[in-house]
Amino acid sequence: MTTEIPGYVSKTDLVAALIRELIITGELESGEQLRQRDLAQRFHVSQTPVREAMRRLESEGLLTCDTHRGFTVVAPDVGRVEENFQIRAALESLGASLAARKIDADGLARLQALNDQMRVLADDDTAYAELNREFHFTVYEYAHSPLLLSLMRLLWASLHGGPRVSRTHAESARQHDEILAALARGDADAASARTYAHIMGADPVKELFGCKTRPARSRPARSGSRDASDRDRRRRDAARRGGRPG
């Protein structure tokens, strides 16, 4: 007999996951003020779970609360970013090691297709960030560790928009090729080592300040456009399944 345990068991869990996702993707920017009423309308819930979710995210260090301004997205800090890169390298290298033992042909093909798309992008193409995120989260998924996946979501959220890339896209794709080759061989040690070098080879300080110089992401209209509504619906569905929005 098996008992299915849902990924999220309350509206507060659901809303916390959705807001965390908006921080990861950069749709909620550093210093942005969050309004409970707006988020409640956006996620089709009352203000109570929104308020509770914000308090939870404050305890995670993603939001801060001020008496006058309310909740705002925490700005990245150099020391914290460096520390989070070290933690991310340790956890993601573990994830790559686990994935090397479990990934199948479909997973390898998916990673290859994503990397091929990244390889041809210009270095100022903002589409890279989402493709890179999907590449790394695909590896996490094939580790088949729900705890690891949750920790990586939290880490990427703490990096506000995800890790920024200071090297060229071609160089990143070349390093992804090395990770892919190790995964394809089922070489857990090599997959771990290549992943660790890939992450720590980036300069966290440059990547932090790169957040201020890169072109701003286009953000969904507050009026509830069809694109924004569809994107939020997909996030709600994925959060209820305990999965990652696509």
C-alpha cells in the first residue's frame, strides 16, 4: 500500500512556492515592494495565506519587512552571494553525481537540446537565463531527490533571478558539454567534478554586480494580461504537484 504525499499541503505552501519562483526568475526584483492584496488577486487566494507566506520567506532571508513599506525583496549581498555559490557548488555537484547513476536517454537528449539552444545565443540575449536554469534543474530532477530539488530552488531564489553568467555563452555551453559527457558515461565522479568546476569558475562578485548592468527583464503587466495569467496558472499547477514550472 502506498500513500501519496502532496508536495504542498496548504495555500500558504502554495503561495510561498509561487513567490519564491517569481524571485528566482527575476520577475520580482531586488528592493521591490510586495502588496498583499495584489498577490492575493494574482494567485486567487485570500490575503491570509499571502501574509503567512511572506513571513516564511522573510525567515528564509528572501524578503524583509519594514513598518512603513511592508515586505520587500531583499537585495543581494556580496558575502552572501559568495557563500551561496559555495553551497550551490557542493549541492549541485552531489546532484550531478546522483543523476549520473539514474539519467536515461530522454534526459540526456533534453539536456543536449537545451545546451544546443544556449550555444548559439548572443551573449546579450536574455533568453539564456531561462534555458540555463532549465538545464541545471533538469540535472537536479534526474537526481530523484525531492529534498535536493527543494534546496536548489531556495538557493536560486537567494541569488535573485538565478546565477548570472559572466563568461561567454559559448564557454558555458562547452562546460555543459563536459558535464553531459560524464552523465552519458554514467561517471558519477567526473560529473560531480565538472559541475563543481563549472559553478565555482564563475566570479560571484562579478555576477552580483552584473545584475545591475544587464538589460531589465520584461515583466508581466499588473493588469492581468493573458500571458501573465497563463504563466501564473502553470506555476500554480506545478506547485500543487510539487514540481518545477516549465
